[in-house]
Amino acid sequence: MTEQAGRAASNGLSVIVVDDEPDVAAYLAAVLERHGHTAITASTAAEGFDLAKKTRPDVVCVDIVMPEETGATLLRRIRADHDIGGTAVVFITALKREMIPVTPCSNGEPSVEPNAFIEKPPNADRFVEAVERAVREGRNAS
Amino acid sequence: MIESWIQTHLFEEIPEIMAVLDREYSVVKANRRFTDTFGEWHGRRCYDVLLRKSTRCRGCSVAQCFADGTSRTASANWTDKTGRHGHYVTRIVPIPDGNGSVTTHALVMATDITRCERLEREHQILFERVPCYVAVLDREFRIVRANESLRRTFGRKKGKLCHEVFKGSSVRCADCPALRSFEDGGVHTAGSVGLRKNGGSAFYVLTTAPLARRGEPIEHVIEIMHDVSDLKELQNDLVRERQFVAATIDQSFDGVVATNKRLRITVFNPAAENLLGITADQVVGTKQLELVYPELFLAVLRQGGTSCVLPETTIRAQGEDIPIRFAGVVVRDRDEILGTAGFLQDLRNVKRFEREMLDAERLAAVGQTVAGLAHGVKNILTGLEGGLYLVRWGLEDDRRDKLQRGWEMLDRNFDRITTFVREFLNFAKGQVPEVEATEPNDLVEEVAALFEEAAREKGVTIVTELEEGIPVANLDPEGIHKCLSNLVSNAIDACLLSEKGERRVVVRTRERNGRLEFEVEDNGCGMDYEIKRKVFTSFFTTKGTKGTGLGLLETKKVLQEHGGSVEIESSPGVGSTFRLILPRDRLPEPTAKDEDTTPGGESQ
């Protein structure tokens, strides 16, 4: 996404979409963009974390099943980070929610939960709604 | 005349040893027998001649004779001229002087009793020590003599009646062999049971013989009893042992068959009857070995072998080939057969169980495939949906850039789903493996040849290390070929991702512990734990949109269909080894040609 990086104008959210499938990331970014948000994409968890540190987005949407680091790892890294620990995280996955072993952590760290789950392939409108709600609820909670 | 002959010749001719000694104990006269026995005696003392001694004996009988002038009998041990010791009975008679008042000489007469004594001793030892009970009976059937063995077993019973001693009975036995020996003077034998002094039974064979020469009146009969109690006990043990073995064989779950040395069937237990569907009556006593032994064992028997273990074979019975495990022995003494035995274990249930296990594994593989399929298809669908979304956006808002991007996305994902469906159909098509006897090394040669050219162009060398003498195996050659191709293709890709100068893929075969193994090793980029964990589950690919992730899943599926498994050793930066492991005893049967075979279906 080259259009607009960084913070969006007025009420638009800034989003990072992380998915090892470039087309999936591109699709989700396009949906967000059409609803007035700004989205940039990353194809690995590591890249997503670096971008998040750099751009301080409102929300990170991440695929769970990826080679190398998984979405769950990225979630834990974000939550553990001093600067971006409060960022909303949404899991996008082709797997059923029950099948995802997000918690507990194998190394005894406290379990972490994402702000929302969205199943693949997402309905465009519902996806945007879920992302916006996740950010809203995250802000209310903090 | 006679008087004068006696005076002149008797002394010389008498068969006794005779010598005359003077009071100095010198031999003054001796007869021929004396000279023959003891040699030269002239002028020598008696103790010198008879004992090679230089002094007179203590308690010398001759000295006593000189002292009291009376005759006496004594015994003596002397040494003859050859140095042999002998035992003698002697009679010493004083010879007085002319007026009869002084004994001037002594006559010594001796009889050699050495041989008599030896015989007596032999008899004594024989009588006492022979491992039989020996008794001498008089005409009243009283025991007048009993040997040590008899005394030990029946007690000291001298003077008692024979039947009292041996049977504790007051009347004579009905068929008494001793009585018959008394009556007819012959030797008689009979078997009998006696009562030991400790209350136990003694089984013995009894022989009686008269102790008199033929024609003489029989005063005594000798009884010799040979105890066969131990033999009897062994016989009983043997019978019990046989009964135990017979019961064990009867109750055995395995079929047990045995023959005697003439190869007639002697044992055919109920389990064998069940397995082979024939009754013992039909085969016992016959030579129909082909009905009860597998052909391979009969060959061993014909070729002079001694044993044969067939972990898996079949035997023709009741119109079908029944899978069995067989162990057979031929007991031989050099070239001679003493007997044969065979143990047949019914493998039908085991086979059925194994088949069910394989089916279950196969179903599990299908389940994983379906789960993985959902993931793979969803990704592509999302891509297609994304493309549509962008196209719609482009059309609605007249945004050409969105239209362009959306079109590219549709195009790309359309290609992907086409490839995916084609490969998935191939994957699904391979459900029924065509199994045939296959040379494992040939398969590897083919695959290596297939990739050699393409690999060389990419700077990768393919090496084969094939163990010699690997037997043919029941494999689906197409399936294994596909597996090896997948692995070699992956290995080449892994090499391309590596920075190493020499890029190598090694394909190996080996036979180890009843397992056939194929190995594909590369020195490429290797895999970390996460990737290793995932390679065989679902449609995992690290090749982005270039791979469908089906290759390794397919490899795993083919291996499972062969009853085998796949192992991975890999470390990042070092390389990976994929090993296909095929236990020989789990390999499938060759596919029957022109028959409808459904995997998992019962063939009965």
C-alpha cells in the first residue's frame, strides 16, 4: 500500500494487515481503504512488528497460520512491548476459532487474547465492522 | 618192594612242598616241588630261601616244634624264586634222633592255597557287593545267607522264611520259582513285588538256581533279585510326561503336527484340525504331508535340512490360501530322520487386524487431507474475493487503478485454483495403489535420471548410493516414484536457497532390520522446528504461491498405504534428510490383476 502511510485524517483508522498470502493482505487492505481507513500490509510477523513499532497503528490484523513466526507470536510480542502494548489486535484465520491454541503459552507467560477473531474468507462489511468495534472497545477498556 | 619205593621215591614224588631243616634252620633236604618253587637251597637258611631275610621270623613255628617236640599246623606267606608272594598252609613235624629223645630236625610240608583264597575272596565280594538282592534258601525256604543289599532293603532276616521276609506273608507264594528249582534242579525267573522294610514297594525280577551239581540232592537254592523299582518309576514318569505333553498339544492355540521317522503323521491337534479343516482321523497314520506342511518346509525336508521358520507363509486348505506363521523341525541323527514336527499359527485374525489398522491410518490421512484442503482453498477463495472486490470498486467509482489490481488478483488466483484442482485430482486419483514386485534400486535410478539434467543446470549434483542385493519388494512403483520425485524436487529447491558452493542431493537405499529404507539428503537450507512440525500437516508450503503444499502430504499418504512412515532430520543451514521407511512385514500384497479391489474392503 503506497497511498497513505501513517495516521489517517479525521475519523479514519490506521491499520496494519499481516498475512503470508499477499493477495489476502491486499484484499483486506483494499476493503479498509474503501471504508475510509488507511492500511499497510506485511507478509511476515516480524515485518508486521517492525511496521507497528514505526507507525503506531490503531489496530493490527494478523493471520494466525504463517511460516516462521505465527500470528500468536506477534500478538504476544505486541502485548509485551512498552510502546505499542495497547494496540488492538484482530486475528484473521481460515481455521475455526476452537482450533486455535492461542493460550496458554508454552513458556508459562500469561495468556494473551486478541481483541477479535474474523474467519476467512471475511465478508467485507463485517470485517470492517469487526475492526472498528475492536478499536472502539479497546479504547473504552483502557 | 612197595615199602622200599616209598622210602626212596615218596619224598620226591609227593605234590606237596617238603623240606627238612636242622636246628640251625638250614635246609638239609628238599623235594623237587620245593626246588621248583623256591630254587637253590643247599646250605641256605629257611628264612633266606623262603623270605629272602637274614634273620629268623618272630613266632617261628619250627622253633616251637624244636622246643616242644610236637607237630603243628600253621599258615605262612612266602616268596617264590620269581619274587611272587603266595599263601601256604604248613604242617611241621619233629624228627627225633636215633633214641627218640631229642628233636634234631623238622619236616616242613606246605600246600599252596593262594588260588583258593583268591576265589573265596572273589566270591565274597561278588555275593556282598553285587547290586542285587542275593539269598540262599534251605529246603524249608529259610534264608541261611543274605547279602548286604538284601539286608539293607529288607532288614536282617537270617533264619526267617523267604515269603515272610520279602512279602510279609505267612504262606508261600503261589508260583514260587525257588520251589521249582528244588523240584526240577533248573533255573527259574519270575517278576515279583516285595515289601521294603520302610514300607515301600520293591519291584524286582527274581532268578533262582540250585546250589548243587546235576544229579546231586539239592539242599540249597540261591535267589538273585534284580530291583527294577527305579525303572518302573521312570516308566510311570514317562507315561505321566506323555499325558502332559499330549494335553498341552491338545490345548494349544497353534496347530501342532508331528510325524514319526517313517514320515507317518502321529500328532494332529484340534487347533490343526480347525485351521486346516481336516480331522485327525483323516491324516493320522497316513503320509499326506502336503496337506499339513507348507511346501517350503517339505522342500527343507527333502533337501536334508533340519529346521525352517516362515514368519509369513500360506497353506492351502478348505479351498483358500490361509496366512500362517510356521516353524518346523526335522530331527535327524546324521542322515537318518527320527521325526518331524510343525507349528502352525493362524494369522487370519492378525492379518485382519493389520488391515484394519492400515485402513484406520489411511482414514486419518484422508481426514488430515480434508482439513488441510479447507485451509488451502480458503486462501485462494479469499484471493478471488479480493480480486472481485477491487474490480467492483474500480467499476463503481471508475477507478482504473483498482480495476487493474483487481483483475491481476483474479487472474493470479484463477491460475492457482486451476493448478490446485489439477494436483488435487492427481492426489485423489492415487487412492488405489497398484502393487507389484519392484526393484527398489531401479526406482531410485529412474528418479535420479529424471532430475539429473535440470539439477545440473541449477548447479546441483544428484548422487545415488544404492545398497547391493536389496530384494524386490511389493511396492506401488508409481506411488513411490512420485514420493521420491517430490523429495528430490524439494531437495533441489532447498539447495537453491542455500549459499553453499557445493550443492548436493544424495539418494540412498538400504535394507535394515527387516525394513526397506529410501533416503533423500540435501545440504540445502534446512528447516527449523516450526517448519518440520508442519511439513506433513495440511497444505503447508514455504514456497509462497509456487507450491500447493500437496507434495509432502502425498508422500506421507503413499507411505501409509504401504504400511510405512516418513522421518525427517533437518537443521537450519545444514540440510535435511527425508527417510521413507517400509517395514517388509507390513508391505501390501501384490494387486490382483483384472480384479476389483477396493481399499479397506474385505476380500472374503
